[in-house]
Amino acid sequence: MAQLKKKRTENIEGNFYVDSDCINCGACYWIAPKTFEDVSGMSAVTHQPSGDQEEEDAYRALLSCPVSSIGVTENSKFAQATRALPYELEEGVYHCGFHAESSYGAASFFIKREKGNILLDSPRYVKQLENKFVELGGISLQLLSHRDDIADTDKYWQRFQGERYLHKDDVSAKTSHFENLFKGEDIVSIDEDLTVIPVPGHTKGSVCYLYKNKYLFTGDHLAYSRKLGHLYAFKTACWYDFKKQIESMERLLDFDFEYVLPGHGHPYKASASEMRDSLEKCIQWMKTP
């Protein structure tokens, strides 16, 4: 839990605060952007929540903080907030919350569907979250976008036995036992509503998962920048080959989608044509020295 004695002086007074253990992963900025901002290289509360929705968002940010550096002076709604995760973004598509420090606070997602539920990347292991997954029907598949966002995948596998998918180029000693390892750069259909798109660049084995030709789960390959006003890639956090990542980005132009759900940053929703335009701007930005 956050410690009041470590409370950053940059916080405004009120119930919510951030302490000096913050690693500035940015999760709280997009989960509760009206409450948290980057101030001097760490998160801080710049506006105390006003109204139920802002307070709910702030509590989700607190629970999702990978290093528990967000705290409250009065936690009367803590248990209620815990029950609100995973949080439904659209019908059947959820943000898991409970981000893991081992994945630098990356988001994970959950899809509820009749043919078997899916966990996309992994949250940290929390018993309450496991119980909610049980209520939602369990986990049949665990889809990993790349090597960095594995987190507590194995702990959820121990409970649900959901087959794990990862690209072979991102396999390590910790993941060589996964049930399904992709190879090469061919498009793979897991079933009629779920497509794997290899997108090497951020890492050699990065992949995106396209669900229902609408939801694109991108890991660390593709995100949205409010500052730039279009989709973008992490130039300073490319661990394999940025030129290859540009080629992978161009590959996405062959697909229609309306929702980008990244590991880092706010989920971005737009029409298919607007999304394509934003992706083209991203590619041109990536090609600019």
C-alpha cells in the first residue's frame, strides 16, 4: 500500500495521493486522466475526483498501480472498487486492472465469449480477480503479445488451464513450456473471429491480436498519443528493430479495426476509416527522423 509519509508534495490536498515509490508507468494517467498527471517525472494527483465516475476511475487507477504508490486517506469504498474489476469497456471486452510491476504497468484485457473466454497479456495475480474470472466463465485461452507482458500468466494457467500462445521469437526459459508457439510472419487464424498478426519491431516476436475485425490488441507495438493526435509507436522503447516495426505497422493497413487496446496508453476508438488515417499518420511520423 502507498505510505502517507512518502506522499509527494506535488499532490493537491484531498483523499487521493501518490507517494514517492511511483515508477511513472503512466497507467493512472489514462485510467483516471481527470485526477492524475505527470508532474516532475512522477504521477501526482492534480485534481481530486468530483462525482461518482471520477471517483470510480481514481479507485481503478489505485488498484491498477503496479507498485501500489497510489493511496487514500479514507478507504471506505476500497472493497466496492475491487469488485468493479475487471472493468467492461464494451460488451464482452474488459480491462483487467491490477497491472504488474514485472510488465512495467502494462494493461491486460479479458474477452467473454460463448466459445471460450480469453485473457490477453497478464495482470498480476490477485485472488479477487481470479474469482471474478471464475464468475465470468473462466479462461480458455491466454494470448501474449510479446515477452515483456507475461506477468503472472502461469498462475492463471494453474487455475484455469487456458492454452497459452506466444511467438517463438520471444520465447525464453520461462516460457518455452507454453502450449502454442507461433513461427515466422504468416497471419494465423486461431478461429473465425480471432486473428494473429505478427508485427516484429518492438521485440522480434511481437504480435497483435485482432478480434471480430474490430478490436486490435497491440501490446507495445501500437498506441495512441493525445499529444500527437494520432496512433504512434514507442521510438525510445524499441528493443529489436524500428525499421522493421515500420514495416509491421504498414502491414496493419491491410486490416480494418475500430478499437486499439494497447499495453500502455488509453484504449482508442474510431471508425475504420478514421483509424486507417490515424495509422497512416503514425507511419509517416515513424519515418520522420
